[in-house]
Amino acid sequence: MSDALGAVFAALSDPTRRGMLERLVREGSTSVPELAGELPISRQAVAKHLASLYDAGLVVRAPGEGREVRYRLRPHALAGATAWLERTEDAWDTRVGRLKRALEKPSR
Amino acid sequence: MSGELWPVEQVEDERPRVEREVLVEASPEEVWEAIATEEGRERWLEEEGEREVDVVVAEEPARLVWWWAPDGPHEQPSRVEFLIRAVAGGTRVLVIETAPRLPLEMLALHAAAVLV
């Protein structure tokens, strides 16, 4: 296993960090103060977890308001999920049409 | 989608999913025959080529669940659920296909692919 892949697995092995990622999936971005306000851990611990996600390439840093640093998922991180949704939506649009026609065909 | 027609607990899942609903001018039994039997499926699914359908729940004629996967070495199986209800003018069919992986798993695979 490459070190890079090892970093990803290590980052994902921690439930607190997985929770942070799931939050990013839902909400788009977060910051150290935001997370520290909601999780029962110190700002320092939050910053350490985010740094580990950053080192693993799972999140990127972006400037927020003032001096705040915001964290986001790596761009296109969910491209696989989006592509699946689009492909599957198209496929079912076609299939339900075919199902309807197959059942309503008078010559059935 | 009409909330009363479909029981909520059957469509709740945290994975991404696609839902489509269609009104068919046919009886629930005819719909069932078209989705639950191989001969029936050949009439509307065969153009997509061979895809093995593994039926896991068959509550005739109201609810059918199968797993399937597109051909390919990296394709993961996904779950497809049909809910079938008689309504005025025919039968309403709700189909829900659930993504094979959780968003987090997709993210992990993406990150791994970028970094490797």
C-alpha cells in the first residue's frame, strides 16, 4: 500500500474525523471554531483532526471571513456519487417509459 | 411523490438514491408479472443487455426488491425496490434504486484514486 493510500485510510479510521467528513458532505464547509463549538473536544484537537484530513487529501483549505480558515471537501470528491445519480436517473427515465409502453401496448 | 401512497419506512436510507414514479394503465398483477418474472422483464429491460437480477423480496403484487450490478470488474451491486399500488385508472409504480456506496466511501475511493 502506498503511503498516500495509508494516509487516507488512517484519516478515515477515526470516528470523529469520519463525522467531520459526513458533516462536510451535508453542509459544504466548516471551520475550527465551528466544529469546536459543537464537538466535545478542544479547538486544538479539532485543528489536529482537520490537519490529518488535509494531509490525506480529503479536504482543502479556503479563506473564510476575516482570518478564518474554512475547510471543504476536495473538489470533485463526490464526482463518483454525482455521476452515478445522473446515470441512474437517465436509465430509470428510459426504463419506466419502456415498462409503461410494454404494459399498455394493446397487442400485448 | 404522494406521501400517503408509499410507506415512509420503506424509502428511508442514508445512501444516495434515485426515485421514479409512473402511472401505468394496467392492473397491479400485470405490473408484477412484468417486473417480477424473467419473461416480463425481457419486454422492457432486455435492450440493456444481460444484467443478472437477484430478487431478495417478493411480496406479490405490492413490493419487489432486487440487487443487480452492471457488467464490469469494478461495478458494485445496487438495490432496486418497486412499490406497486392500485389507483384510479391503473397502477402506480414507485421505483427506488439505492447507490451501491455511502458518500463517504465514494469520497474515500476518490481520494485514494487521486493520491495513488
